[in-house]
Amino acid sequence: MEKAINILVVEDEAILAMALCDSLEAEGYCVIGMASNGVKAIDLFRNNEVDLVLCDINIRGDFDGIETVRQLSAIRPVPVIYLTAFSDGDTVARARQTGPAAYMTKPHNLLNLRIAIELAIHNFAQQHVLTSVGLTSPIRSETATTVDGSQRNESLNRDTILKIDDSVFIKQGFQFVKINLADILILEAEDNYTYFITLTKRYILRLSLSAALERLQHSRMVRVHRSFAVNVRRVDSFDEQSVSLDGREVPLGKNYKDDFMRSLK
């Protein structure tokens, strides 16, 4: 099942917080909660799946936004974007020590915020992949990205797939869509494109089937034909020529039959 990206908003000005949440939800994101102080933010973070934190620096309570982010990062890594009216050098330097994905001044611009969220998710997922294979440490970079409309990461491909634990983020249009790996039934190749087929939707990426499988690194997604791969956990039946999943039938190529049978063991 497709899942929206879950965002925790930490902002103590109620009107600004509600306007920000409305903007995010209109863009298709899921706001799991609003916190006006660090203690509330930590509680929400502990008890919810959070993919990204938007945090004001100057908030009420025992912790300011920077200290709140330190506390959240100690629980588990998460990409953070600071939204603040404070842009002096000392504040920026202190904020950078927490390794934020971006630092944006208020009032926010919706287009720039969307770009910042996209880059934050992308960079965090890339860092997660490198960490998982031992190529880098789990500590994020201490350099924040300032998104002001003139700075954009043009190297971010429009058709991108990023894996974090048991989910993937697939770039569709202007944002990443989060999908559970278990919900992907079939990968179908067509020319230089691959369709990701779930129970309810089809997504298309400009990737070859081989490249899609390499990026997924999902042991249960097995190639059964030059143009098809299937999630073996979702297989209902098969015979010498085909495999059936949830009423869908795909061909079983003779060159792939042995690998398919091994995957069932």
C-alpha cells in the first residue's frame, strides 16, 4: 500500500504551524503531529513513524529547536529541516552541528520547501544505503543546504528509487512516494522503463529492470522472465509457463525457472 511521507512539525506559533500543516497536506504529505515544545516533539517522535522533521529553532520550553533535534537524533536518525526567523551566523553554526538536511528562513516558500523535503529524503536515503554497506559512518554531514530558489541539486534524477529498511521512496512527479516492499507484486519492463505494480497502483520509472532490481536489493523480488520480476511472497500459483499473483499472470521463462524455484526454498 502506498504511504505518504510522514512529517513532524515543531513550531510554537499556532497560526504558522496550522498554515504550514495545511500546505504540507495539500502537497500530499502526512503531518503526524504538531508540537509547540521539545517534550511534546519527543513524545510524538517516539510513538509515531516519522520520515522527516520540520523544526523551528526558537520554541518555548526547556529545549529550543536545536536541542530538540539533538534529542530526536539520539532516539533514531531522521532528516531535519530547520524553519526559522533567525539567520545570524552563530545560530546557523550551532544548527549545523546537528547535521540538518536544510536550513530555511521564515516565511517559507512552498516551492522551495518542497524542493528541500525532496532533497532531504533523497540525501538521507543515500546516506542510509552507504552506511548499511559500511562505506561511511551513520553520522550525517554537518553541512546544511540552504534552499532559496537559486540553489537546486540538478543531479537529482527525476526517476529515482531509494530504499530505507522495508520501504522504498519512488520519485513520482514532484515528490517521493513511499511504498512498502511487501506491497510490490510485479516489476514489468517496457523499453527503458520499469513498471512497479502494487495491489492498487502502477508506477513507472525510467530504469531498466536490471537497474530497478539492483536498487531494490530485495531478496524476495526474483526475475522470472527477461521482462518480469515477481515478489515470491505474493505468488498464488505457478506452472511450467507462468506465475500468478493476485489474479495477475506473468510468463515464466525457462532461463529463469531454476532461480525462481530456488527462491521458493
